[in-house]
Amino acid sequence: MARTTGSHSDITGPRVRAAALTLFARHGFAAVSMRQIATEVGVQAGALYNYTPDKQTLLFELMRDHMVELLAACRDAPDASPIERLERFVRFHIAFHHERPDAVFIAYMELRNLEPDNFEEIESLRRRYETVLEEILQAGVASGTFAVTDSKIATLAVIAMLTGVNTWFRTGGRLSLVGVQDQYWDMVRRLVGAAGGSV
């Protein structure tokens, strides 16, 4: 099918992805059709295939791009102390994910809908991100700063705890984002057995 008049790949392509992101987050991947995405974008359903081969590819690319962006933005500083590195990670994770609620929801809730090869690639990217935190915790244990028995379990627990902020925090509520970061940093610090005063 010919491309819709006035539709350009550098404009419509991102609009297709943005519409898919919103609809997948709102209704769930399985419940959203290509026709719904087309309607949201304002093009004919057949025109979508100029921008993506299928719905599975859309889901995979949304997840992959989110993880690639996350990894690119996550800046560890191996020369800093473990406690400084951990605090930086905590504050970064909360702020980064707060700005992308739909992408975060999809990244965690729609993994089950990925085909095996796509799932493995996303899991590989997730492991790379988890490794950043795990190496910080291992450095803290090695220096005697943290008291962590199993760095892998602690890593998963901390990430789950931080990501959970997205389920309840809303701008304009009782706490500011910085206030939430302060309190979560204090809780994470205690979780890993690090010394220091509370916020």
C-alpha cells in the first residue's frame, strides 16, 4: 500500500512508536491491535507496515530502546567510594524511571509476550544493568562498607524496591521527587548494612 499523503518516515515512524507505547501501557500488548495503533496515529492500518513488520517487533524495539537508553544514561564512577556509587545509582534509577512511566511499565509487565529470541536479548540488556549495581555492592563488601550475604539477591531486591516508586509516586503529591530519593537512599543504605546517619 502506498504511504499516506503527508506521512514521512522521520515523523510518522516515531509517532507509531509513541502510540504503541501509550496503548500497550494503557491496555496491554495482547489487547492492542495494529488497527488501533493506526487510528491513534491517524493513518490507514496498512500504512503501519511501512514502519514496522509487525506488533511483536514494535514491542521488542520499545523495550530494547528503553534498555539501551537506560544503559547509556547510567554512569558509574568506579574510582569513587562504594557508598557514593550506590547513592548515585539509587538517585539515578528513581529519576530516570520517573520520567518514563509507560516504558517502565511495558519493560516489566510485557516480558512474557516477547518471542524467545527477543526475550533473550532484552534479558541480556537487563543483566548488564543489574551488573552495574552488583559490582557496586561487591566493591562495598570487599571494602567492608556493606554487609551483604548474596550480592545477586541484594541487587534484585534493590532494583525492585526502586522501580516500585513508579507505582505510587506522583508529582505534586506530599513528597517531592528529591524527598523520595532521600528516603529511598536511606532505606537502601540500611538494607546493605552501610553505616551513616538517616536523612
